[in-house]
Amino acid sequence: MSRVWEWITSKERTLEKYEEAKKEFRRILGKPVIMVPVELPDNLMHLRGEFCALENDKEFLKRVQRMCIRYIKKKHASKNASSEPNQKSST
């Protein structure tokens, strides 16, 4: 949280420093958020407008969020399954 404090107490409050402080503040106190760059393939350049509109498409964002949740759960389950055979039961 030192960046936030530096920005508050500094006399030079630039937009760049503000963005850094805001990002750190959200990381510490807010819900975790990731930003993943997705590039439009060359063969789909004719759909550039539709692709750029996905950034604000609520249905698309919901689907991506659900996909991330399923991926994390599946990955976590596979890690647990692979570590279980190494553990001996106490019964």
C-alpha cells in the first residue's frame, strides 16, 4: 500500500502514478482481477468491429468468467487427485 500513500503525499500527482496506486489499492483491498490480452487472428480481421465490441459485451464477459471458473476448478481437482495417492489413510 506504499504506492497509494506515496501518491497521496506526493506533490507531483501524475496520472501514471495514480493508475499504479489505484492498481495496487485494488489488488490489496478489492476482488482479484486479471487482464488477459486477446489478439484477433489475421484471418478474422474483417470482424474487427465485432471483436472490439466483445470488451463491453456482458454476455461474452459472463461466458469467459464461467469458463475461467470451470478451468480453475478442473485444475484444482486434478492437483488434489494427483496428491491423494501419496497420502496414507489413518483407518
